Amino acid sequence: MATTPTLIASTVMDYAANLLNDSAKSIYPFNVQIPYLNMALNELQEYFELNNIPVTDTISTSIEVPANVSSIGFAP
């Protein structure tokens, strides 16, 4: 049975630096890549939401939203 590989942020950024011909990460270190990684994660989250793709198999607890609140989101 095949398993899905688990990628962590540092591995993804290592791949990105290699694809940008900067294996030593002298031009594109992690701190330069993090904003782009966050942009990609936000886009992926939006794709999942638009296509009703569940992210986990667990059910979260209820969130109480006060009256007159028009939107909720993730903490920065």
C-alpha cells in the first residue's frame, strides 16, 4: 500500500531553491521564501474551499461567533 509523502515547509523551500538554481540558498534563503510559501498556502486553502475538499478527517469543535460579525478567519 502506497503512502502519501509528508512535506514540511523546509523541504518544499529546499526544492524551490534548487529549482531556482540556488542550492546553497544564498539568494533565496528561507526568510525570502516564506512570504511566497504563505501565498501558495493561501491559494491552496482557497482552492480547497471552492471545491469543498476537506483538509482533515477530524471534526472541529463549534465556533461561537458574536452577533454582527460578518466574517471570521485564521489568526496571523
